[in-house]
Amino acid sequence: LARAAQPGEADAREAKRTKLREDGKLDLEFRNLDDLGRKVKWREALVDPDSFELRIGKTDFLARTGGIGGNYWKALSRERADAMVAKAKASGELWRSDRDCTPTDFYH
């Protein structure tokens, strides 16, 4: 069962977030933007055009957004990985084995 919120708990949580904002630790929160605007700003902050890696890890990203955007980070990470595979296939750097194998090949 879910635990009921204690009186003052929401106030304490908001006070903590306010302190983090004042310290500049929620620089990717973008409270004044709608969902689409936030995603555009997050993409600018996360994507390095010269690399398929994201600039910020998921844990650090969630800390800097105040705990929101985890699914967006995951989807963007998958998108970048798919782009990397597509580029590797197009350039011939990615190969697939054409050897016939069976599940028991592992034991031989």
C-alpha cells in the first residue's frame, strides 16, 4: 500500500527544490517551458553532433532536471544508438556472422 503523505512533507520537498534552484543545480528543469519546449532544450544539452554518446549520463541528467525526463533520456539514448548502428551498416563497419550454428555449439 502507498504511504500517505505526512503533513509538511510537500513543503519540505518544495523547500529542497527551491534551494537546489538557488544553487543552480536544477539548470535543466525548465519549469517555464511546456513539454515540447523542454524536450528541445534537453536535446540541445544532451546531443553532441560529433558523437553518438550523450553528453550527460542518466543519473546526472535526472538530478539536474529535478527527477523528470528519464523516459526522454532513455528514448534519446536509444535513438543515438540506432543512428550509430545505421551509420556502421552503411559504411560496412558492422558485419554479421553467416556461420550456421546451433544452441549446442556453445558446449563444443
